[in-house]
Amino acid sequence: MVLTRVFDAPRELVFDAWTDPEHVVRWWGQHGFSITIHEMDVWPGGVWRFAIHAPDGIGHTNRVTFLEVARPSHLVYQHSLEGVSDTKAFRVSVNFDQENGKTPLTVRMMSG
């Protein structure tokens, strides 16, 4: 799956929105859901553990392991649900480009 969007903001700020827990809790997840961040260490080999809470209160704990971090241009990570087989994990590549003061963002999600 490939998602693209252009943000009217400098890429350093968009990168921070993806990697700073104070920003992430404001936008991550579906509408009506909330997030609790247990840890977020953004560096190659670092782990981000968080729980997504549905409106009915049911939570799902997620684990992200960062594989590549190139501030402010690129992230690659492995994403899985804690307690679920790694065969359900997926890899995500996020590119933060820079164009006329805006940030074209491309997210690629791949199985495995």
C-alpha cells in the first residue's frame, strides 16, 4: 500500500510530528481512537511501544522497531501487534521530501 500527501509545513516539523511523542498522541490512529505511548526511542534498533484505544475502551498494544532513521528525510520500521505472530508484522517506509517549503510525504507499507 502506498499513501501520499503534501503538507504545507517544513519537513523537519513533519518529521517531528512522526517521531516526537508529544506530537504523535495528537494525530496517530483512527478518528475517535486514542493512543498511549509506553516508550518511543527513535534510532536504528530503537523501539516504540504504544496502545491504541478504541472508543469502546478496548486497547491493542503495538510494537515498532526502527530499522533506519535518517532525520529529517526517511524512516523505516517493522510494525507488529504485541502477542501476535511476527508473520502478521509489516514493514513501513516513510519518505519526507522537501519542495517549495512544503513536505511531500510518501508512506509505503509492505507485508513481512
